[in-house]
Amino acid sequence: MQQSVTVAGFASAPLFQQIADGVGKLSDAEKKDIVSKAKAIFVIQLKSKDGKEQQWTLDLKNGPAISLGVPAGVKPDIVMILSDADFSDLSSGKANGQVT
């Protein structure tokens, strides 16, 4: 079973848990397909409205897997640094990432 990646105080935390739960349900063939298409490690660093910072690592190069923080020895291909509110809006479709 996937370890919890939920962090109190972050509106986006349930999304990361949903990703973790979904990854846990994938077949080996589905996992291999995702990795062959993505080939990247993403670090998402969010800042809550209270000023707390948290990182999540989405490994689509060796996994797929999601974890809290950045595991030792992991070199991300993409680092996203934004507010929790902005990430929540992007992931829900309320905001467009291509519009500045």
C-alpha cells in the first residue's frame, strides 16, 4: 500500500494522495507505459497560505511513484515552485498555465 503523501494545511495535498492511490492501482504494463512516455522526475514545491513550504516528488522516470520531499540522490528534471493556491487552481482547471 502507498504511504500517505497528504500534508495538513495544503489544499493540493488530496491531489497528491489521489495520484499516489492511482499509481498503486496500475498494472506493471501501465506503469512501464507511463515511464516510457514521460521519462522525467518532477519536484513540486508549494507554499501554503500560512507560509509553510512542502515538496513532493513525482518520479515518472524510474517509477511511477510519488513521495514527500526529494529522496536522496534524486535529480529532478523539472522543478515547479508556486503557491499552493495557484497549483490547486492549475490542477483543477480554474487557471490556465499558458496565460501569464
